[in-house]
Amino acid sequence: MNKATDPAALLEGALIDALGAECLLGEDAKTLFSTDVYGGEIAPALAVRPQTQEHVADAVRIATTAGWAITQRGGGMSYTGGYLPTQPNTVMLDLSGLNRIVSINEDDLVITVEAGVTWQQIWEALTPRGLRLPFFGTFSGSRATVGGGLSNGALFMGTARYGSAADIVVGMEVIDARGRRIQTGQAAFHNGRPGFRQYGPDLTGLFVHDAGALGVKTLASLRMMPMPEAADYASFAFATQQEATQALSAIGRSGFCEEAYIFDPATTQRSLDPATLM
């Protein structure tokens, strides 16, 4: 097809003009981005790695104006299919370039980060200050990102006591389908700063666990807490899954543990089998 009339070539040119050629990723990236942990079939026609929130807004506006679908990827550790393309005419936004910690407010106990920041980055930034997040990450936290966790319901570290990633977010910045910036929480008010999530209608809650369908997250503010003075660990074995589940529920109700979970031997062994891994 003539590049002058090829929709993909025209869109690629418009994205390069707006974001720069270095933001456009090659064929290897597109192949990788067609999969998550467990599978995938359709590769995006174009893959873009924005470096700023303004880049995200421009990319979304240009792609949707041309009638293309948008999907977004953080660390690629999802197993829900949430970021996978469902049609070939898709622009994939790789948000790993938005990897900056914007601010750490020790007085208000709020940290503000870009969506591509990993849970490990936050842990490493807060630990020397004697601080951490209440929910402080997933098993895949060295790669999994805050934006991905808020989009897809991140659980585990700290969940038994403090809930999920969605329970500690107090505000976000989101780019809508027209490339407009939406700010939620207390910081959205004139002279406001991140603090209360429900400062007026809870728009923050609208954008969590949406798999990115309602907008592209670019920034998030999360509650912090003092680092516990000590930590310890325990492991138990049970004869049946029902007994393990009952014990897990009792532990959760007690409030004694920050996280508690079950490893089913058969499922764990299957997951570790190289033949089942992409």
C-alpha cells in the first residue's frame, strides 16, 4: 500500500512528529506486547513509549482522532488479558517511560509517582526514610507498575490488613479518549494537594480496576505509613485445601498478619513448569 494513503503509515508519521522518532518501538516490542503472562494473539499495529504525560495526551488524541483503538501496558506482568489488543488497528502505549517519583511528602504521608514506577522503586525510595506503603506491592513488584496495579487490582504485600492498591490511592491524573487530563481527589481543587480521596465525588474510584478502559493513568498519589519496627514470618501445612482456606480466613479476621495466602502444591508445580511459561 502507498505510504501516502496507508492509515498505519500516516498515523506513525503523526506520532513521530508529535513525540519524536525515539518514542516509536520496533517489531520486537510489538511481538512482545501481543502477550501477557499466559497468552495473547493479536499484536498492536504500533507501539509507542511516551516519556512524559504530555506525550501520552498527544498520542491518545492523535490515535483516537484517526479512529484507532488505544491500549496500555505497564510492566507486562498481567495475566488477565487487560492490556492485550483485541483488534489489529491498535496503538499500544508502553508506560514504562513514565518512571519518575514526583514527590514524597513526609508530613502528609503521601507519595506521588508516575504510572510507570514499580512497587520496588517505591520500596527502595521510602525504606531509608523509615516509611513504606500500607499495601506495598505484588510478587512481581520488581517489574509490575503502579498504573498496572491500579488498573488490574494488584494484591498481596500488605493486603490482609490494608487491602489492595486501590485502597491506598488518594488521587490520580488520567488522560481521557480525547487527550484531556482529568485530575481526581483533593489535589484537583484550586491550591489543593493530595490528601483526601473522596473530596467531593469519588472520581478516583471510577478509574481503578478498569484495566485502562476508561482512561490512561499517568500519575498516582498513594498513602504512606511508618515502617513497622519488626517483621516475622510463619508457614503452615494443611491436609486439605478447605482446612487451609478456613485457617486463612481466621488469620485475616484476626488482624495479626499483613499478608496471608495459600500456595496450592499442584497449581504451584504447574505454574513453575517451563512448558507452561511464555
